[in-house]
Amino acid sequence: MPEENSGLLALSVTADCNLRCSYCYACGGEEKTMMSWPIAKRAIDVMAECFPSFKIQFTGGEPILNLDLIERAVNYLDDLGFSSLCQIQTNATLITAEVARRLKGLKLGIGVSLDGPASVNDALRPFSDGRGSTASALRGILALRDEGILVGATTVLTRANASALNSLVDLFSYLGNIDGVAIDFVRPVGRAGPSIQPDPAQAAEGIEAAICRAEHLYSIGARGIKFRELERMKSTIDLGKKRQHHCYFDSCRSLVVLADGLSYVCPSLLRPEMMLGRVEEQHFADGLRDRMVRACSLVTRPRECVACPDLWLCGGPCLAHYLAGRNLSIECSVKRVFMRHARNVVNDT
């Protein structure tokens, strides 16, 4: 849940990627553009001018391919004395012992992407030459574990992996340094077609099985795996608050800067009407927050969500997912599983 009045800067530090994920909305690896330091510095300066605090997420492509730039950006923030939380989302396949030490020194929050056991993940997330990437990703995660680094996992829910999520929970528990897992919803854009999406019942059954597996592992003394959405809902109930937004874009506080300097309001909505301009422009910061609000206003919220009595707990849908497919049933079915478990936990306590 976005913090009040904070912003999010998503720096796509490269369009290049060593994987060719079958559902990649950004078509990672099909272009080789690397972000330059002047673009990254300008983006940071703009955020510092427009927001009292902000997070930076380094993305791609595969951001480890431009690790030198990431180091320079983090050091620049330290020099500014600006309090920011920096995160990186990586496929982990390029993380060696040396890279893990560099990441530890930068004190980054680290997210890794994994969609299932090898039999599933290799098909969804192959290298550019077609080889499976799971073994390399696991080596990277273990290198981070050896440095004492906890990581968050992101799993994209597809037709191919919905029934394997409970096995993925087993793997995450075994690895020992997975702090939690976020479930993302595949969007039928980029490399993904509609056929890769699970049907709502299949998605709900997969999430239910995964939660039950995580609860069982915890009950027998194994490492528990937390689902970020479930924890967010439990916290919302405990605090007696209402979720006003789904994400930073939904709250008009998101700046996405691509490797070439073009900027948008959401990494999954790279549409002309969502473009904010080139970050290198001299007066780019002028009226930036107003332009964010204008772009967000172009998206009409689904009527069924606005009228839903559970909106306060759900926070609403991913608008990028909604615009891409105009189908809320998958996300809604999954979130209803999370809501039921969140309420059960709170009621039991």
C-alpha cells in the first residue's frame, strides 16, 4: 500500500534481458538499450524536487546487466542525504557470489522472479537460447542466502503454473531466505496471449492450495511463507483502516523512466496517452504531479469495483490488467481467497 504522499520511481535501467519469458509485457531482450547516468540522475533529481520521500525500483529488462549504474544511483542518493528505499527486481540468474556481495553493500531490497518448480518455470522463463533458467535462478538465490540476504519473490499467475503453486511454496520454504511472495497477474500484452491466462476457478484453487500448504508447513515447524497480499489485508483489518488505492499509479504518484529517457505513469501502460514526456527536458518537473493525475483520470474504474462492499479491503484491481483484458474475474477470484483467509485469521485471534 503506498505511503501517504510518497512517490515511486521505477527506473528501467536496461531494455536488455538474458531471458525470454513467454508472458513478458515489456518484450525484454528484444532491444538492447542501456540507461545512461545523466538520465538516471535527472530522474532522481526530479523525484527529489516533486516528492518529500520516494522509493526507487530498479527494473528492466534484467537490471543486473546495468549494475554499475545502479551502484552509482544508490551512492548519489547517499550523497544527497535523501531518505529513499531502493529495490531491485531481478531474475536472479546473473547473481554470483561477487554480485551478491555488491548487492548487500548497497542495502537494496531484492525481489526475485520464480513461477514454479523447474518443470514449470523452465517453460515459462527460458534463456534466450531456449534453455531452462531455474537452476541458474536458484544458484543466485542461494548466493544471496550465503550473504544473509532475505528476498521477496514474485510469481506471475498463469494457466501453466496455477496448479503448481503449492509445490512452489515447498521450494520457497526449503530455500530458507524467501521472506514473502507477491502474486502478479499475467496481462495479455507483449509476448503474452489470452490463452496464457488461467480461468478464475483454476486461479482461485491454486492460491487456496498454496495458502493451505504454507499454513501446514508453518504448523510442522518448517519455514513459513507469507503472501504479501494476505499480509496486507490482515494489516488493513487489524488497523481498522481502508485501502484507498491499489498501487502508486492508482494514487497518481508513480514515475516510470525507460532506458531511453521516455517516461510514463505505469510500467504496464506504455501508451501514448500515459506518457509524461522525456525526463531530460529542462522543465519536465514543472506540473509533473498534475500530469500524473491527468493520466490516472483517463482510466475509468470498473463499476463493479466501485460498488463492491469489499473495496475498502481489496483496494481495487490492477488497472493495467483491467485495461489489457477487460476481465476482472481472475483477479477478483484470487483476492476473494485472500480476503477470506485474512478475515478467518483475524476472527480466530
